Amino acid sequence: MVRWLHISDLHIVKRADWINFEKELIKKCREYEKIDLVIVTGDFHNFSEGDNFCLARDFLQKLLENLELDIERDLFVVPGNHDGVSSVLTKNFFIRSAKNNPFEDTEQWVDGLLVAFEGYENFVRELIPHYPVEHPASVHNRTWRNQINFIHCNTALAADGKEKDKQLLDVDALAETTYMPDMPNILLAHNSFFDLHQKHQQRVKDTIRANSICAYFCGDWHKQEIHEIPLGREEVPCVVSYRSAPDPQDDYSSFGIILGEWEGDLAELRGWSWESGQGFIEDPKITGKSFPMRVEHAQQATSHLDAPNIEELPTKISVDAKSLDPQIEEYTLERLFITNYYQLTRQQCTLFNQKHGDMPLALGVDSRKLSDYVNAAQERGVLSDLVQDLFLVLASD
Ligand SMILES: [Mn+2]
């Protein structure tokens, strides 16, 4: 099972409510066996704080550390309206013209408005070292451990604080982003789908259909909601998070967190609301809601293994290692490695490590650790070598 934590709209105010909530949040997460990744759908601080994202940064670093997660791989963030600087003078000009005709001079208004997110981008680069794209505030995709593809949107580009709806995003870049046919694709945005400019809603729907995207996660409302985005024959959920940072002066917001649990073809959500005086309470408005984690090429689905599935793969090690097709897909390599790993004897493992001292393999590791090992090998581009050597040592006595 894969479990994510979806939080949003931090706007942290360091008072009793936040300080107590933060501790209880970590305890709540620990009640679960494991949280695998964290998603934050925007609004890390308030306008008034300018470029100062320290409270959010410290909190997220602490949270990921407490959940024993790798911040570089397991944290996914998108900007909210409070994360752009409103004082950029040209901003209002771009916003006015873009809202009147979002398809005219798109590149120009997108670039012009992105400038307002410089502080946010520096914050993301500081938080997540080696961030893979130049502009974390632009539309891009990032994959969670080869299992979920997250499409990051910036729907706060044209936020001017005047109107909640008619929000804009770069729909051209959205259509062009990399989608993964062999894993679930999920859109991350700050604003609800239903607050987007009508013309942009249509384009987002097209992109969702064309790429079999399975959900749209967002925040901004400060109230938890799930509404279906109709796509003709089918629909995908627009999941709106609570505000995830209590503030005693905020009587409007609902505070809380959403957990997603993905197993097989389905993701199930759990909502936990938090109120001063009572703490976390499970919220029937969210808990129990589910959606299909659609994958376009189902036969290539998920490499997440809870147990080795030996039947599906060649267990005979008589394959001539050298005959392995170098073009063989990474996915297959991954499965080959993981499945055959479980057949290693101690001696064979030692033999393997003699050649791969820089990536030592331990015996008896769980599927998560093994999956980490394989991902690391993939990143270094040595997985195919490792598979070949695994076969070689397995063929020896
Ligand atoms: Mn907000």
C-alpha cells in the first residue's frame, strides 16, 4: 500500500493552536504504519511575509524527518496565491489582459506573472535540494519513486485577490507536460478546478481525458470538499484539502488533513479534522471516499511489491546474462531484479557485493528498501548491469 498525506494552506501563525496541532499531527501520522509521501497544495505563508518562508520550511523539514521520508523525493509542492508577491507592478496589467483573453499572448503573460513567484521558487529550491526543473512555479511533472506521476500546476498566476474565480494557468504547458501511461497521473494545484477560468476549465478537462489523469488535488478553500469533475462518460474527483494550520483568530476555516491510501486499483481517502478543545476527529465528509487509480497500460502497472511475485517472471536463471536486451524496459529490469533478489544465498550476495561495493546489497531487506535500492540503481544508470550480475551470481553455486 502507498499512503500519502495531503495538506494545504499553511499560513502558519505560531500560536498555541499551531504549536499543539503540529505535535498532534506528527502523532496522528505515526498511528499509521507508514506515510510514504507528503503533498502540499499551496499557500505556505501570508502575502505580508514577503520572501520569508521560514515557518513553512522549518515545519516541512521537521515533518518529513519525523515521517522518516526523503525530502528530495517524497515531498510535492505547488504555489498558492499567497506565495506570489503582489507588489510586482506589471502583474496587474498582465492579469487584466490575460483574463480578458487567456489565449492571446499567453507566453508573455505567463512569463510576466511567473516573476512574482521568485521568492517561492527560492523557497522550494532550499527545501528540496536538486529540484529537477528550473522553475518550480511553472507547470511540470515529478514522479514519486516510479509509482505516481504528479503534474504540478500554478493556478495562482493571475490571483489578484479581487475575485476567487477565473483563475488562470498555463494550459499549453499543461497539455505538453510528461504523462506516464504506466502509472497513475495526478494533478496538483492550489485553486479548485471549479474556480478556474471557464475556458481553462475546458482545456484542463481535455488534458485530463487525453492522459487518463485520475484525480485533481487542491486547497485554497480552507474547507474540505470532494466534487466530481465531469468528463462526459466518466469523472474524476477534485479533492479540496482543509487548511492545515489552525489559527485561533480564523473562525472561517476548517482545519485538518487528508490521507490517501492506494492499494490495487483504488485510492481511498480519510479526512481528519482538527478543532481546538478536541483535537483530531475522523471526518465522514472525506473518509470512505475513493477513486480509481487509473493506469493507461494496466499490464505495466505498479512496481510496488509487498511480496515477490515469482510466478510472473522467469525464475530460471539459465538465461545467458549477456543476451539481455539492452533496450529492455526499465520496468522489466526492475521486476527481474526484485524477483530474483529473493533467491540469493548469503554466498551469492557476498559475491555480488565484491563487484558492487559502491552499492552493497543486504540480504532480507523489505520491499520498500529493495525498491529504494533499485531506484538508486536506475538513477545511476547501472540497473541493467546489476541485473546481469545478479543472474551471474545466481547461476554460480
Ligand atoms: Mn489559503
